Amino acid sequence: MSEHFKIYFIKEEFFSITDWAQYKVPTKEKRPMLILVIEKEEFPDGLVCIPITKDDDKNGKIKALSMKRPDFIHPIKINRYDSYLLIQNMYIIHKQFIGQPYTLNDVPFEIKNTKLRKEIMKKVKKVDALLKQGVIHYVPREKVFEIQLKYLEEKQKTSKISQINSYERS
């Protein structure tokens, strides 16, 4: 199943791994846990995720920012609020931390409009280029993904140790 251009919730467990704010990853206390995911071949176990925020309680702050920095933020209509893709804050998330799909009328939300997809991808590529050139410094994507991989590795080790210990007790 392809997750490309679908919207998901992030699992709670993701937020318990570390203090993501130090890596400029938007956290649930400050922003919603909704993300738009984009598949990239470079990350077979991960997905590029673009955090989504709504402007209903920010007095038009995000809308103003989207006009000032149009390549970093993209407006998206997903519900009654003005929502925005925070492209400058995109990062790689391991597939194990992808939660339930966001649904409208019990149907998983997906961006199917080809023109809209192209507009978003154009901005994604521009932000990628600016990051690689060192012009902007936002989320250190590789580091964020590495932290998740280490966490999952430790979790797997702990689980195996628990299984061994419970087997020895029986």
C-alpha cells in the first residue's frame, strides 16, 4: 500500500523518544500531530513527513508567514480550518511511528490533485536544495531519523531480553 500524499497522525510513542524541540521538530504541544507523507526511495523504512498546522488560533500568523516565505509553507484545505504544510520543518519518520490515517467521512484523506502534488513537490525540492547548500538550517533530517533507528534498536533488544527472562522463569 502506498502512503504517498496521504495524511496520518503520528503515534504517541514518537514524542517520547527524545526532546524533539532541540532538533526543531514540531511537537504536539505546539502543533498538531498530523503529517503529510511523501515516499522517497532513499528511505525504504521511513517516509518524508511534512507537519501540518492550522491557523485557527494563531491570529493569521501562519498565513502571513506563507505570504512572506511562500516556498516554505503551503496552504492546504483538509477541514474547516485554514491548514498549512510546514515544508521547512519536514523530516524523515520511521514507518513504525506512522499512526492512523486522517479521515473525512470515514475515508482516508489523500491529495489526488496532480497540480497540487506538483506544487508541493516543487517546494519540497527547493527546500531540499537550500538545506543542502547550507542556506537554511532547519530540521537535521538524518540525525532525527538516526535517533529513531537507535530507539527502535534498543526497544528490540529490550524486548528480546524480556522474552528470554520470561522464558527462563517458566
